[in-house]
Amino acid sequence: MRKVVLKMDVSLDGFVNAQDGSIDWIFDTVDEELEACITEILWQADVHIMGKMTYHDMAEHWPSSTSKYAPPMNEIPKVIFSKTLKEADWQSSRVVKSDLTDEILRMKQEPGQYILAHGGAAFAQSLSRLGLVDEYRLIVHPVVLGGGMPIFKNISDRMKLKLTDTRVFETGAILLTYRTVQVF
């Protein structure tokens, strides 16, 4: 069974964007080593999933980007979860309007590598709240935002996680990998 991996950049105080919605603070600690690590994470997935808002941001950026992230972002199939989006015109993308839980559980039964979930915070929060994330790969950046959108919000039950890997980067960013053990 495939697992769902949520990769998110977070501040030391647990926010995925600042109070004004910005994410520019992430790039202060992305060096070549971290960029290579993220690129590897992107390539290892065989499908990327996201919500409508993230889709709009990424579909506008990646097709014309020359970043190292662009090839996996453009080439690997993408599934966009939205009740209102009519169609996806970004290459290798499709829109799913059915129930998020049902579709994720169906996708997990398919053969292949892991399913990589991209936030937006609201989409990541939904996946977490529904217990659909098997592994969290959190890139914690050495910055305190003091407020913004938290990675975990409205979680109705506690989640028990097991730390399975850590990787420290020269810039002070840390990749923490947690496996979901159980939901209380």
C-alpha cells in the first residue's frame, strides 16, 4: 500500500506562512544541499496531490520555471482536489471532485511510490484532520514568525508520531521525518 507523505516548510514556531500570507522567509535557508534534498523528495513520488489554491500558484509558476524543482513538478502526474475547479491545464494534471478521503484511500491501493502532498495550509490541515497522512516531512527553518497559518489546526484528536529521520543542513534548517503511529 502506498503512503501519503506531506512535505511542508514550517517556521520554528509551527507556521507555514507569515501573518501576511508570505512565504519568502523559507528561501533564506535554502542552499544547494537543501535544494538537492527537496528535488530528490519530489522525484521519489509518483503522484503529487494538492488543493485548488496551491494548484493555481504552482500551475502559474512551474511550467516556465528553470528551477531544479521544475522537471519533477511538471513531469510527475498531479491530482488536484477541488469541488469548484472545472479543469486543470497544467501538464499531467487532473481534477478530482469526489470525496477526499475516498479518493486518497483508493489511490493508496494503487501500486507505485509514495503520494506527495503539497500544502497550502488548508489542504494539509484537511489531510491531517482526516488522518490521511502516513508520513510528515517537515523542513523546519530557523525563523520565528510569531503568527500566521499553523500547520496543524482543528485537529480533533491527538496524533502520535514517531520520529524516523532527521537531517540538519548547514543553513540551520532541519528536515524532520515523522511516521504517523496512531490517532487517539
